[in-house]
Amino acid sequence: MGGGVMMKKNTYKTIVVKERELPREELRKGMTIAKDIIASNNNILVKEGYVIKNEYAVKKVQQILERYNIETIQVKVEETGERNIEAAKLVQEIIKGDVEKSNNISQQKDSYSKVLEITNKKEAKLIDKLIPHCRKNITDKMLLLFNGADASEVQSIEQDIKNSMEIINTSVNVPQMLEKIKRMDDSLYFYNYSIALTSYMIGKWMHWDQKKREELFITAMLADIGILHLPEDKRYKDQWQEENINEYYQHAIYSQRLLTKCSFITKDMLNSILHHHEKYDGSGYPRNLRGKSIPLLSRVIYLADLYTFYTISKRYNALYAVNVIKEQHLNEVDIDLFFTLSKRIFDYFSGQTFQSNGSASMEGEIITFDHGTGNSIFDQTNINVYVRQKDKSIVAIPLNKFCEDYIEFT
């Protein structure tokens, strides 16, 4: 392996980016400046993120530091290491979800079609075969990719991912399907599948062509593969201390690097994978991009990820999830994309029966939603949900009030 590190048979290579404070004499090629180097007059001498690409750059930065009597410098360095192959087995369990839950699903072949209440036998057979089959194939090849497999061994993952899109061509209502399946499948695979399906639907609602929607789906499906590079007990952001959070942010870079060997991943898709955690207000990572400078696919995937986080991880119903994004994350998302998502979710859940188990128990059917009392089309202030109650009376309930109660769609 040219330039690499020879690994023992039962280990595999890992790369971890760590922040270090070094004497200026120890600055080396390949390091990245971790914090702005600032002079006493508050002028920035070298900006954060500057990469020391060659020996000339090393000497140049050292000369600047010496001139301003700066003895040490904060840098990011890559450290190569080994991990036992047993860790990869743990990764497999994490991807597939809790082993016991996975076994329960595999023992109930009709579970998916039953949960989705599919009456058409042809569609039921397709769904019961499609979801578990694609789940196994994609999971296995993600692990091969993660463990350094040759490119030829993982190229067929593209077709596996496209096959998993077949569910979109059935009569299944995708948002309601996700709402139902989350009760029986909380694996990491299904989480990524939910992001990919939601991303695809947003692309469809934005009238993108089929090729672009397929690229979006594949990108969303693979965007977080870099999570597997992180320690097994630190796969989620809230497990990290603030001073080490940059290590967690590196998973987007790991994803991009892993996927460069896949010939079906285009340059635009790789760029979108790198930036799929950027936020519209500039508070995302890894580059703090802002607004339209964030790749369009990345903006879609970030919104789909937020929606999936609240519907799958937090177990909120779809309407509550949309309301939380509106209340807490509106500055982080592309407002055009969010308006499209929220309007369509309202359309999909019009006509749904429900029961609430909150402060005032209620059963009824959602008739429609209005567009709120805001001053613009994107200001969805005080949206009302029109509900037909069991006694046939119709009431208008503000969406934020409606979402305060625990709503279960029946």
C-alpha cells in the first residue's frame, strides 16, 4: 500500500484528526491551522483552516510567528492507528440495530406489509422482500467499504441503493410509511433510509428530474458512512465534550474520503457529502458555509436529516416535527425547501384520523390546514388545523397547540 501503513491481519486502519498546541519549530507539512493566528494589534496573520502544503509554507508561517514573537501554534494533525477487527463486528451490530430487534424483524416476514396495512398482495410481497433484502446488501457493502475493500467489491452498492428506491413506485404514501415503520425498526440503516426517502421526496416536490433525484437519494444514503470511523460509544453529537467536538465533526470528511473510491459517486455528490451538515445561517460544519454557498443537495439532506431526527429518534409525529423545525431551526434551513416540505406534509396528512392523549383527549379526522396569518408565503405564523371531531363538529386548532398534545395517527 503506497505511502500507507501495513496493518496486521486482524486489524484495520483508522485516521483520527486531533488538535495540538505545538512549538513553532515543530510545524510540519500536512498540518492545518486550527485557530486564527492574531497579532497584538488584532490583525489576523494566518487564518484558521490554512493547510501547510509544502516546506515553503512551513518556513513562511514560522517566519511570521517569529516576527511577532509567537512561540506556539494550534494545529490539526492526522494520526493513523490500528483497531482490532472485533470493533468492526460491533459496527455491524450498530448499523443493523440491536441484534435482538433485527432477529425479531427477520422472523416476521410479513411485518412490514402488515404494519403498512398493504392489501394488494403484489405490493405486499415486493415490500416484504425489498426492505430486508436491500437492508442486508447495503449494510454488508458499507462494511466492506469501511474495512478498506477494493473498489470492485463495493461498486454494486449503487444498484442496491437504486433497488431500495422501488418502494417510491408503489402506491405507498412515503411520509405515512415512515411514520408507521418507525414503530418496528429503529436501526441506523432505517434512519439513513428515511433521510434518503425524505430527500428524494423533496427533490420530487421541487420538480427535479429523475437523474438528479437518484443522485440525491444515493448521496443521502451514504453521506454518514464516516460515522463508522468514530469510537463505538461516540456515534452521536451529544456524547462529545465541547472541547473535543471537532473530532465528531470530522465524520463528514471521513465520509467523503471513503466514497472517493466509488466511481459512481460524482464530484458534485462528494462535495454534497462533505457539506451535508452545513447550516443556512453559517453555524454548521465542517466549513461554516452559509446560504446558497452550501451545495443544493447538502441543503436538502440537512433538512431531511432534521425531519428524520425528530420523527425517528425523538418519535415525534410528522406534524410536530415540522412545527419544531419551524420554531427552532428556521434560520438553519433553506426556507424554500422547508416551505415545500411543510406544505406537502400537510397535504399528506389531510384526511388522516388521529387520537390525542394530551391535556384534552380527542379523536377525529384532519380535514385541512390553512396557510397561517403571516405577512408572507414563508411566514407560517398561526397555522390552523381543521379537525372533524367524533360528533361531526368541526374545530380549528392552532398547529402549535395541536402539536403540544401526543398525537397518534390511527
